[in-house]
Amino acid sequence: MFIKRLPQFEYHYPKSLPELFSLMAKYGDKAKLLAGGTDLLVSMKKREISPDHLINLKEIPELKGISFNEREGLRIGALTTIDEIEQSEIVKNRYQILWEAVSVMASPQIRTLGTIGGNLASAIPSADTAPPLIALGASLTIKGISSERKCLVEEFFKGPGESVLKTDEILTEIRIPVPPERSAGTYLKMMRRNALDLAIVGVATFLKLDRDKKICEDVKIVLGAVAPTPIRAIRAEKLLIGKELNEAIADEAGRIASEESKPISDVRASKEYRKTLVHVLTRRGLIKVNSMIRERS
Amino acid sequence: MGEYSVVGKSVERKDGRVKVTGKAKYAADLVAPGMLHGKILRSPLAHAKILNIDTSKAKALPGVMAVITGKDFPGIPFGTRPDTRDQLPMPITKVHHFGEGVAAVAAVDEDTAEEALELIKVDYEELPVVLTIEDALKPDAPLVNEFSKSNIAYSSDFVFGDVEKGFKEADHIREEVFTSQRVTIGFIEPHAALAEIDSSGRILLQASKQSPYITWRHMCRALDIPISKMRIVNPFVGGAFSGKHDPFDVDFAAVKLAQITGRPVKIVLNYDEILAAYRQRNAMWAKLKIGVKKNGEITALRAECILEGGPIIGIGSFNIYFFGAFLTVPYKIPAIEYHGKLVYSNRAPCGTVRGQEIVLSQFCRDSILDMVAVDLGIDPVEIRLINAIPSNWKTVNGIVVDVSGLEECIRKAADEIGWARSRVSRPKGRGIGFSCASHPSGPRLGGHFGSSVMLKLVEDGKVILTHGGTEIGQGANTVFCQMAAEVLGLPYEDIIPGVSDSDTTIFDSGMFGDRCTYWTGNATIRAAEDLKNQLAVVAAKELGVDPKELEFKDRRIFVKGNPQKGIDFLLAVRRAYYERGEPLYGRGYWAATDIDIVDWKTGKGNLAHGLDFIATAIELEVDRETGKVTLIKGVHGDDAGQPINPLMLEGQVNGGSAHMAGHALLEESLYDEKGRVLNYSWRDYKQPTSMDTPEYIVEHVHTHDPYGPFGAKGAGEASSCSTLAAIANGIYDAIGVRIKDLPITPEKILKALKEKEGK
């Protein structure tokens, strides 16, 4: 009912992936992985979970850092903090949609703790990094003791708190392709207050226009906090492909996206209000992104 | 007004550096040798009989030193007044709200104490809950408080002036209902207490308290001991806003556990406990009827107010009077009829919050005033100027206003916000709202009510100032040091704030209601004059002059108009100590005996001196599609008399306004149908952040209060009283919808817009 002190647990701090995997194999589901701890430690203090072992991932160098090249795009280690992403020039200049999302997450203090991998692996429906990553076509590298696989961020989530990660696997990195020419995206987040808040609704919109910067060649509309997982508004996207964007069609796409969303009512907002916001934010995002591309020389 | 050297200057706060460097010691930081750690077990039910509490397993846990329940206390109820004693240290027969403490443990460490809580078995018999005003007033409603035979906890009813005549003379009458939600208080430092017992059995309590006197009196009563058996020393306090006046189970449990174990016991709460189970602001239902003439002059007011305040009265008996009494300030109201009720419920206990219930009454009255202004086609600034209370005014209910700078406050606020310009053109969705308010400088309540200050002049010429107010972050220590320095002709840095300790300090009756600067400030001046007189005798002898001829300035004592003929201040101090063997103490007290102890039930009497005035203008923007309100700029025309420390005053004014912006737009403590709190974390309870706060400007309107220290009035609470209506009125100006039900959420705005467009 009320927060308590952390329960007792054994603490491990592997320095390499092999060391990590052997600990994971040894303790199985008795262990939890500790990244930023901004969700995990709170759950433990609430006694929602009481793992016997905590394995700190922060001392494994391979899991950290941001790198970029024009061929493969951006690589972000899963243990990179939200603050490090916010401070990254390359993210700010080339992946503005992601930068917008990280810069409105929680508070500056919490951003120095929370990690992008933790934000994804916790799989909460309002996770701010998910909609932009899905819109950018990002993929995840998932490693086990003797396995490695790739998974699109879009296919990663299974439900609130659930992902495709198995107990013997970890998320090691996020890879984001180089955004195509004449493309841009934005993440619009509605909160009750202007900082330190969860999204009531988060909408990532991404457009790629044709050579004349008129017709939408590729469209991504990704909605957060309005379904058990982040979802794409596929029908709204389809409406726009091959068309020139204007207020009316953007509004229609917003209306369709709103239909596609499946929000719930809770202490933060009603279902109806969330649907209204999906409509409005989708339209605003599309208009904004369209003019961003057109205004770019 | 003379030229001051220290008063009126924005000197650095006495506690600024120690606080921002993290070195200040708050109650939770204190450590005593052999100290145990306490924890409190809380009720999962909002209303239930306590059938049995089995603590045997908890007591048997190694490391547990004591376990207590309500039965360990004498069973003597306490309360604000003799007729409102309805609380126990911890409950004995029933629990009244979700999260109420039912048992407490002291153990060698916090983990053991927490483990012990899980071993305590409480048998409850669940009772139906009373959550709302409607629930409480149902004829067959379950009774909430075991000391009361009714759910109506207190009432206040009065008629002043000829109300019928007033409405008859009115050209326009309007009646509206307003409601306001449960909000929490929002200080930074959670409740914490360290209790120790000395070898004679005397209690030492060091806790995070706003009004140590109130805590002291109530605790000693409920513990059935004389007050001399308890000593209270106040550490640094991290804000209170009226949330830390009275003793809580935290304080009682720490003392009782220390008594049983013979060891110091410290209890520090987590913030979720505070959000769920400690003081909040009353929920309100109010109906106002206003009569006005064509020119906007108010002719009469009729008001009903019901406050839902949780299972105790607390200060609620004053709140329910205060709401009605301050409907007649700061506008000229020739007649008022008021009926107020406070009801019990099974939600968290209420006290009050910054600005007290004036916050709620001014919201209702300044909203309805705006509505009639629209009806009559009168400019909102104009209608406020027409009705503004001038100096030397007596309200119909007997409150005397000596000095009012309200008219100038209104004009300055309107100018600075750009009101006239905004009527010519403004961006779509933008609006400006006005509200005025007034707050007294410390009402006189029953019992002990004076303020006192002691100055100890040390051999090195520095002065240690101890006072009966409490430094809770508002800056009391700083302003008193400024005042003492001014009187003694010393630099500000020569005055050192001393410790607030009931063994050496005579506590003020409480630290509330814009009282401290005014009352304790006056006591400071008197203490400094007392000290000055003693030194003047010493210096006069040295100089061979009459003590009355002497002036104190720049660490010198000299004959007025002849600075050469004088001695250093320090030399006079040394003469006193080394040649006369005379210790130098300055004592001073102040008590407004010429104001009344108001009868809260009938509202008769002049409550206080030093009414401060404010006119607040807030510019905001409303997003018509999302309903989101963005505050852009807030301007306060503020009459706090002579500002003692303008920068700190601005902090108080702006802070009060930012605080209430949360009440207006964001905050609400939510309960489910069984009375369980739904949002008791800072994640889900939305207090505003700095990112939600507009640019603020304070326009000081200097007046000189005849009773105030250096002409100052109290400050800090008026802006909280003027902010709610300014925001509601601004939203109306922006988009033409009127929200009378707080908080003004985006969803309510969208619904109202839809209704408006549907018409």
C-alpha cells in the first residue's frame, strides 16, 4: 500500500556480457536486471516485485554509447541514459523526433538515471521512446548466452509490461537507419503538466515526401499511451500515402487514427479525451512535419 | 517614512547558503546516541471499527523494542478549541480515513521496524463511508467522529446590514454555485520527528513543525502532562503552508515509543503517506447571490458554504467563519448574509493551506463579480475600482481597514499586464483575468496570543535574536534580523538568528495567517529598543549626556546631529560587561489587545489589523482543441505596507500564486468509492513544476500601516487568495466559457466549449 525500503537482495555487477549471461543462467527468474532503476526500484519499494538478485548492467561497456555512420545509421547502447541521448548532437540534428521525445521525459534528474533500454524493456504503454523509434523503423539487438537476434521495435511489445524478451535474453542496442532524404518526424506529447509527467497521449508522426516535396511517399503515425502497446495507426497512414498533405486530409488522418486507438480511462484522463487528443495531435504532427520538410532547403 | 539602512533592502537570507549547499539539518537529519527508528502501520480502510490489534508477533521479532497502539495513550481528545476536541493521538475504537496510523513500532533499524509492521494483525469491521458533503448530510448517514453526534462539525451563521434592502436596490442579481476539490498542501520536507526523554522523564521533541506552540499544547493535553514536562526545539523546517501546525501520530508515536524504550526514537515519513493521509484543503460547495447596481456597485451578498473537511475539525471551525467573513473584503459590501457548515467525512483530515479559506471565498466572489460585470457590460477593471475598499473603512461585519492601497494595486496590475492594449487586439485564445483579495496580518485567536523576542548582546558586539515565530522557509529570521539591525544601527550581519527552543523562547501562539512579520516584527522592534535603552545609559554616562540625546548608527552611539561626539557600539558593550558586570538582554513583546476574539459562530468582531491587499492579473492562453491552459504572465499589484525585504516579499507573492495555479488547474486528491486515495504519489498528484509557472511581476504599492513594524503588513497569503479567480476569469476572457468547478481541467474546458458551441 505504501512505499517501503528496498527489500533484501543480492547485488551483482558483471563487467562483461559473458559474465552477465552466466549470472542470468544461474539465477534465472529469481534475478532482475538493473539499468537506470527508475521503474524497477519503485516497484520493489512498493513490493510489486521482490527479486532475490539484482544484476546491475551499468558496468558492461558494450551496452553503452552512441555512434553513427552514414551507412548503418545510429547505434545506441541499451544502457545509454536518456540524458546522454538528449545531449547528443547527432540525435538532435538527424533524429529530431527521438530528441523531442527524450527531452520531454520525466525530469532532468531522472533522465540522468533512466536508460533507453530500460524505457523499452519495461514495456509500459506510455514509454516515450517507443513511438519515435517505431516511426524511424528502428530495430533492437537481443542477445542470449549463445544467441543473437534482431527485432523491430514495432514487434517488440506484447502488452503492458510484456515484450518478446525471454528471461535469458537482454536488449543490447538500438539501431536506427539513416532517415531518408526529404523526411522528418515529430513527437507530440500531451501531459497534465509541462514536466515530470507521463504522456496522456504521445503521437509520433513521420513523413517522407517525393522529389517535389508534395506527395507523401512514406508515412508513419505511431500512438503511445492509447493501447496496451504503442501502436501504428495503419489506416491513417494508408490514407495519406500517394497524396499531398493539407489541413483537411491531415484532419481526416487524425480522425482515423483516433478510431484506431484503444485507450482506457484512468486517473490521468478519460478514454474520450485521449481519443480527442489522438485526433488533434496527429493532425498537428502531420502539418508540422510536412512544413518542416518543405521549408528545409 | 524615514530612510532606512537595512529595512527595505533585499539582503541575503540568513539561511540561504546553508540550505542551498545541503548543510541545513532538518528533523530527518538528526541523530541521537542509541536512537531507534519508528514506523507507522496504516489502515487500508477508510472507515472501520477496530475490533482488535494483536501486536504480540511484532513484539517478539528480534530488534523490535516497542509496539504501540492508540490504547497506549490516555484517551484524552484534543482540538483547536475546547468545543472542538475530537482527535486522539492514535485511534482506539475506529479508523476514520484511508492510511490512518493504527500502530507504531520502534526497532533497531528501519528494516526491522518495517518487518514488524507486517506482523501486526488488526481486525477491522468495515463501516460504510462518508465521502462527500451529500453523504455527510444524509439523514441516515453513518457518524464519522466518535466524539460527535452529528456529521455537521461546526457552523457559522451571520447577517450584517440590511440584505433584503440591498437586493431590492439592486438593478441586477445573479446566483451561482461554485465547487472546489480536495488538494494536498505540498511542502517539500516530509513530516519527521525525533523524541528523547531525559533522566527526569522530561520530553525533548525535535520535529518538523510550523507552530511548535500548537503542537506543544495539544500534545501535552493528550499525553496528560503539564507543558513544562516537554521541551520543543525546532530544527530547520522545509516548508509547511499550514500543513504542520498540529501534532500528528508521527510526533505522538515518537514520544510514546521513546517513553517506553527509554531511547531516542526517530520517525520520518515517506511522501506517499503524506499525500494519502495527512492534512489537505477542504472540498467546497458554495452558493453566492450578488446584487449590483447598473454602475456596478455591489448592494448585497448572500452566501452559503459547506466545507468537507475529513474526520476532524482541526482549524476548520475558523475556516468556516473565515470564508464568510472575508467575502466583505476587499470590496465595499453593504450587507451580507452567510451560512457556513463544516462536515465530517472519511477522507484525509483537513487543516488548511496557504491563504486559508479566503482562497476559496475570493474565488467564488471574484468569479461572480466578473460574471455580473459581463452582464452589465462593465469593464472588469472598472467594476473592481468602483467597489475597492479605501483606507479608513469598516466592513459591514466590523473588520477595520486602516490603510488600503487596493485602487493603486488594481491600476498598476492592469497597466503592467497591458489590459487596455489587449482590448484593442490580442492573439486568438489569449485572455486576461483579474482578481483582488485581502488577507489580515494575523488574527487574534483565544488563549495565549502575544509574540515575543529576546535579543542577547554578546561581548563581541553581535546580537543573537530568538523569537517566538517559526522560520519555515518564509524568511522570518531574515526580516527580524533586518529590523533589529535597523533599530540598533548595526549592519545586518551583526544579528544572528538563535535557536527556537521552548526552554528559552516564548513561542508565538502559532505561525499562521501572515502573522509573523507583523506581530513578531513589532516585538523585535521593542526588544531592540529595550536593548538600545540599556546601551544608551552606558554610553550617556561615558559621554556625559542625556541618554535620550543619543543616536545609534553604523556601529556607533553618538549625540544626535554630532557624530563626532560618540563612542563605538562595541565600547559601550564592553563597558557594560567589563565595568558594570551587566549582561545585555533586550526583551520585547507585542500583542494586539485592541482587536477582538471573534466569535466564529456569529462572526462578530474586528478580527485583525494590517489587512494587506492585492490585485492580480493573469494572462493566459487556452488551446481550444486540447483544453490545455498555458499561463503566460502574472502581475501582482501588492500592498504589503512597507516591504521589509522586497526580494523575499516577491518570492512570497509569486510563490503563493504559483502554488494556487496548481489548485486552479492541476491538483486533485482522488478517492475511490470506498474512500481509498487513488493518486498518492508525486507522479499522479500533479503539483505544478517551474515549467508550469508563468513570468511573474510584482508591483509594490508602498503604504504605511499604522500598527505594522516600520509600516509593514503581513504578506505572502494574499496572492494565493487572488489567483484562482484570476485564472478562471482569464479563461473566460480567452474563450468565453466559465468554469465554476475546480480544478479547471482540459476535459472540463472542452466539455464547456462543446456545450457553448452546441447552443
